[in-house]
Amino acid sequence: MATPDLKKMQLVSQNAPSIQRSVTLHFQGDWGMANFHRICSWLTQQLCDRAGPESQVAIWNVRHGGIEAVTNVFHGRMHMAIATPAQLMSTALEGTGIFRQFGPMPTLRALGVLPQNDRLILAIHPKYGVRSFEELRAKKPAIRIATSCDDGTNFIGYLAHAFLACHGITKETVESWGGSIVTSHRPEQSIAEVLSGNADVLLQEAIMTPWWEQVIEELHFVPLQAESSALAKFARDYPGAADQTSGDLPAGFWNSLSEPLFCLDFSDFVILVRDDMPDDVAHLLTWCLVETRDSIEGQYRHLRPERSPLTYPLDPKKMAQTPVPLHPAARQYYRDAGYLQE
């Protein structure tokens, strides 16, 4: 556990809002060992410190690709959930793209966005001598791509397969070359397939992790520039699914990356609730997100910001810029605190 700054804790507590009644809430995090559960745990403690004496929070895991976190909030089975990439969640409002199977979810709201500077990148084993998507399509090697499954539940797999398709490569294309796509749910499972030799191409997010660094720096995999025409096609075919303004991955992100890398954005965690969450609960949770952010930042400060899965320091003005409309009580908090001007 990170050591909290006790002086900051005391100052924050002096002006903290509270809820006198006891509340029972259900949060949905991740598979159990990643950042969403950590964030849910932080908010659980901060909320219960400021709510009635019998208050309690249950943190639920996801079993598949994570889409159930969004639908569970919409259907009222969960009070709060976290999802990434943040921009993709905007498509849930009208029920497009991966959310088409569920229909529109217009009552989804947000409490804020937590920053994670991430990208979706394809990197290939150096044995193929491929340094661009153009060369990949021309050489047609029998590659084995490790990525997440496109099963209707997995945001990574959905975007990964769309990203490939916009470059003119599908599962059928890869199989026609004599290759295959090796799928799993989580990023570390895909990377394990590469490290074990079961795959020789990696298409994943979570690029700040030591796993990715091992693939690039030790195995010398070559990350391929996304083609501008492919990203333009992605924007047309999958409107609203990814932030088109996030910028390149800078040169030097990995020691071997000598020039900026054009890639697909996969950034940020959005905190989702429903529009009927009681105002006092939504306000208190938003207050905790912003005013106690030092507590969660402290759990990542042993990592450099660009290598942290939570890109600290958290900026409340940016936290208020959500891809899904803010809950009214959250909007009121940000406005009153001077973090949101409308």
C-alpha cells in the first residue's frame, strides 16, 4: 500500500462533504487484478469514510471482455463501472458499433475521466523483415497474430480487428497467407502467447507495461506505423470509436523507437453511472475522485508518468471532459470548483 500524505488527508477532511444515511453500492471493476479494481477500492474507502456507519460497497469483476460493465450500469445491476478506451463509450449512448447488439443506452452518465496515455499497436517479429503495413500486405507472411477476441464483449478485440480491417487485413486474409489469429481476452494473455512462441505478431494495448517493453526491447519486435489512410477509414467506418486527436507515440518511448509512431488511440478510463444515481452520492463520488486524487496517484508514483497505467498527475479540468455527458451532480461539482466552464 502506498504511504498516504497525512497532512493532505487532514486538509481534505476539513472541508469534506458527507452523507448521513448509510448506502450500499455495487461497483464493477476489471478481471480482478488490474487498475479498475484498484480505482474502485480507492473510491470505496473514500466514500465510506464520508457516508453513514453501515455503508458498504461490493466490487464485482468482469468475466469476459468487459462490455458487461457498461450494460450492467445501464440496466441498474451496478451503480458504477469503469471502462476503457473512454471515447468508445460514447457510442453506447446511441447503440452503435459494438453496442448495436444492445440498442441505445441514453441514460448513461459519467463522473469523470482518469488519464491513461495508451495506444493500440501492431508489432511484428524481426525475422519477417517487415517494417510497414504495405510490406506486410506485399510479403503475405504466415504470421500468427496474438490479440484479443472479437466476440462482442471485448473492446480491445473489437478495435483490434477493426484496425486490421481498415488496413485491408482480416482473419480470412491472414489465414490465406497460411497464418492465424491467436485470441484471448486480456493484454497479458496475448503477450504471453508471444513470449511462449505461440505467436510472432502482437496487436494490443497497455503499451506502458514491462511486457510490451520486453517484446520491443528484448525480442526486437518492430512496431508498424498505422497508415493515415487506414485511420481515416477507421474514422469513417467506426465514427466516435476512437479519439482522432491524441497524437503520435513520441520517439524514445521505447529506446529503439527512433521516430514518432502513428497509431490508434486507446486512452483513458471513464467512470460510468446512470442518470438516476442520487445527486448526493454522485456529488460525493465526484468530490472523492478529485479531492482525494493524491491517494490514488501515490499508488503509481514509483513509476514514471509515461510508464504508469494511470497517467499522473490527475488534472481536474481534464477529468471533467468526458465522452459521455456528466451526471448533473458531477457537472455541478466541477462547475462550483472552477474546473468546468460552460
